[in-house]
Amino acid sequence: MQVRVAKDPSEWNAIVDKSPFAVLHHKYEVCCNQDKAIPLIIEQGDHFFLFPLSIVDLAKSFRIAFSPIYYYADLLPDSEGSFDLIPSALNQTLDFLRKIGVDYLSTSAPAFWSKDYVNLVGSWFKDNNASIQVIYAHMIPTRNCTFEAIWKRRVSKSARNRIRKAEKQGVEVMKIDNAAGIKEWIDDIYQCNLSALKRQGRSGAYPDSYKDVYLSELLLSKNLLKDSFNIYAAIFRGRLIAYIIVAEFNKLMQVNKAMSHTNFLDKCPNDALVAYILKDACERGFDWFEYGFDRVKYGGRIKSLYASLQNFKFKFGFEEIPIFIYRLSLNKKGAILKHLYAFREYAIIRSASFPEFLRTLPMTLYVKKHRQLATLLQT
């Protein structure tokens, strides 16, 4: 079995297009659109695996390799026929990473494509003493399912009433699928950002609070992702009052961002948007509609950091799909990192019960850091 760093985007994307388990962040132009990316190809005979990794040097003492965990771009087999080779592919990857001085590997295994894949990956990481964290992707299965069936069986009565209210109030949903549309609506998009951030106590966040920077990022994403990147907008009396950014690829429709203007929440624009996108996913043949994730289970004993958003989503019938995150130390330094990350996740999960000033302190530091960055960009 051979491991090499991919140099040819067309070769890489040909494997992505062939695999039924690929997600958008497996595409070469996406996973390699950052510094220190090492897109690995592992091959044996006619079988291929892709592993889109990035390398980070932490504090000049630790070297970390990780895949785009929250975008589910993990080890990618070219077909189900390659599953038996997963342990060998991971062993060869580990040898490669040790040779380039990596101390710690972090990746994931999403359960919505194949349980056999998840079991094979999970067994290998358990055998290698990796730590395991489970997060819960909020998803609705839309494969071979009509919107009408989901409306009757999954969407709650209160959500249906709010969707009807939005329609009666005159809220319409449109799809912004080109650069000209983004430029046309950027002022209202920007106002939604400012209003939503203020409502969340996050005024000054980067890049949302800087119109020119945010416009550049939206246009860059559209240019990079093309038809896979779209904005769904709720329009009321000629004004954009809420929007959701959606990534679409290989049967998965995934919400990347949602913002709404506080002054118009009584018009139920967010409900109208989710219903419209869900219907679109059903009619266009997607298998899954995904709207973010949570670190804790819905209705569990540990409080969610985003309880109101969690409640909103589950009124539409979203279910929890486990995403297994594996953290593997490759040496003694990596073992230290594994413990530090475990403590970090514990602190994040438990912070929902912290006093308000402790919950807002990390965000205050985050905002301060990115304000400084925005100032540098504008000078």
C-alpha cells in the first residue's frame, strides 16, 4: 500500500466524484484552500482512499494533523469494495504522519453514510487507544421522501402554524445563486448580521460586522464552490430580513450559516426558510438535510449551549445522527494534547451551566482578537 501527497487536482476530484461517501469538503479546491494542507492518497491495486488533512504547528512544540471534522471530510474510500482495506489505510497513514513529525491526529466518522464504515473506523481507533467524542448532527432523511410526508409526520403543529403565518404576513423565500444577487442584497444581509449578533451579545464579530470583508468572503465562496454554494433569503416588502447559506453536494444539503433581523422575527422568516429548503431538498433528490450539530443530546440532562436553536430545529423533526470524533496520540507529546483537548471539550459542554460572566469571557477575547485583525485588513 502506497501513501503520497496529491499533486493533481483532477486525479483527486475523479476519486471524489466516484465515491458515494464524498462530501463537499473532500473536493480538492476546498480541502486544499488553506496553508499546510496535505491531501493524502492511499492506494493499493485498484483501490483508493483520500485523506484531506491539514498540519498545524502549535506553540512551536506540537504538530497536529486534522481533517475537516465538522464538515465530515474524513478518510474517503472510493467505494464499498475498499472497506476491508480501511485498517491498512489508517496504519499506512499513521506511519506517514510519524515520519513528518506529527504528534496528534484528529478526525471523524459520520454515521449517515454507512454503518459498516463507521464500525471499521471505530474499531481501528479503539484498538489504537484513541479518545472518542460523540457529537450529534441534526439531520432529516429526505431520500425517496416527499415534503408532504415530512410535513405530516415530522413537522410539529406549532412549526406548521408559524410557516403559515409567515406566508400570510407576505414573507417570500428566494434563492440567491449568483454573484450579482449577492452584491444586490449585501446591505440587507449585512444588517441581518449586525442585528443577529447584537441579539446574541456578539457585536463586533469578524467577519460578519465588516460589510466589505463579508461581501468578499461570500463572493470568494461562490466563486470557489460555484453551484454548491447558495443563499436562501426571506423577503418581506422588498427587504431581505433573514438568510441561510447552504452547501450542496452528493446528496447532502448542509446549512452553513443562518442570520435574521430581530425587528422582523414576528414574521417567522426562519421557519419559512427551513420549510422552503427542506422542500427543495426533497424535490431535488437529496438524501439528507443537515442543520448544524450539538455536543449534547436533545432533552438530555446536560443543557445545550444553544437550547433555543435546538428547540427550533427539533420542531421540524430533525433527528440526531452521531458523529464520532477520534483523537489519537502518536507519541508522548500527543498524549499531552489528547488530555488537553478532552478537558477543553468538557469545559465547553459544561459551560452552559457557568455564570454569565464566565460564558461571555471567551467570546469577549475572540471579538477583541478579530477586531484587531479587521483593522489590519482595512489599513
